[in-house]
Amino acid sequence: MSFNIAIDGPAGAGKSTIARAAARNLGFLYVDTGAMYRAIAFSLIRSGVEPEDEAGIEKVLESMTIRIVYSDGEQQILLNGENVTAFLRDEAVGNMASRSASNPKVREKLLQLQRDLAKENDVIMDGRDIGTFVLPDADVKVYLTASVEERAKRRYLELIEKGQDADMEKIKEDIRTRDTQDMNRSIAPLKQAKDAVVIDSSKLTIPEVMDRIVDAFQESLKLKG
Ligand code: DC
């Protein structure tokens, strides 16, 4: 049986950095479900379909294939056979993903793919609804969060490092909007699973967060016998 670690939390809490590093450490597959929602969003943007246009979304989904492959341990997303991974980190794609992720057909399209990956592999899967809905029986569940100020600061520094424009107030506002959308939608909203280990990364370093996750992993191994 495969071993599954679920990491949920709001945008910018450090989920992907931590999950990627922990997966490498443990020899697990890192499954980034946000990238899957971003791939659908990217396809909707390309087709000029608005996130509220249910019929338009359904039509795009009908003819869409999404496949996940790994290259040097990095997840790649093939949208209708084309590797679109490099286009997915844009702010516009993230915002569209947050809006279109409230559509039940969008979520349905990805659910089985996510569950199959977790059934066939030892995975660390991150997202918004992994511990609560996609993998309710995950061996370890983590809810990773951080204050809006800290998440905005990290995003600001990331953009500056890339040589891009960054406006702190605008970043904070985007984060708040994304939190509201992700936490308040009627289907699979972001919330803490009852049995999740909660980690607030606001004042922790990456190695400190990693240590807590490895502790939770070892605890769970002991319980499994
Ligand atoms: O983690 P991320 O920023 O790449 O995710 C982009 C958006 O996709 C996020 O704002 C909400 C949506 N998402 C989701 O609804 N469920 C998931 N499991 C992962 C992401």
C-alpha cells in the first residue's frame, strides 16, 4: 500500500517549497494539484472562456486531456499532449485557477487523476482540499499556513528577485481575495482537516517546517507498525 502525505493551506504559505523538498528527502513523488487547476485555467484563458461561463467551461473540458509525467523528479503537465508547465506560474493564471476551481466539473475532471497518483505511488500532494476531500485517509495531514503579511513579503521578494515589478499593497490584496475565494466556495473549500497537524510558517525557517513534517511522518510510521 502506498504512503500518502497531504499538505493543504492558503496561497503563499510555502506548500510547494516544503512539499518538493520533503518529497526529495523521503523519495516520494511530489504532486502539485494547484498546477493542475492552473493548467485548466490556462486552457480557459487561451480559449477566451470566462470563469463564470459554465457551458463554455464544459465544452473546453470535454475535449481536454490532462496527463502528468515526471522529468528529473519534477512534475510536468501535458495539456492535450503539449507540455504547458512553463506557462502556469503567472499571476493571471493563478487568479483564473482560483476562480474556475469553484466549478464542480473542473474539480471532477481532476479528482480521479489525483486519487490514482496517490494509489499507485508514495506521494506528498499539496493543494486546498487534499486532506479533507481528495485523500481523506492520508497517513499524514498537514495544514500549512502563514500570516497575510508574511506571505505577501515572500511573494514580494520572489518578484523582486526575478527582476519584476512588485507592489506590496496589491500583493496583499490579491492574497486576501484568493483566500476569500478558496475558503468560501461551496465545493471543496480550503479548510483545516480535523486530524491535520497545523504548522504556522510565519516565524519558522524552511528546515524547521521540514523537521515538523518529518516528525509527523515518523509518528505515523510508528502508528502503522
Ligand atoms: O496552489 P496554487 O496557488 O498553485 O493553486 C492555484 C489555485 O487552484 C488556488 O487558488 C485554488 C485552486 N486549487 C484548488 O481549488 N484545489 C486544489 N487542490 C489546488 C488548487
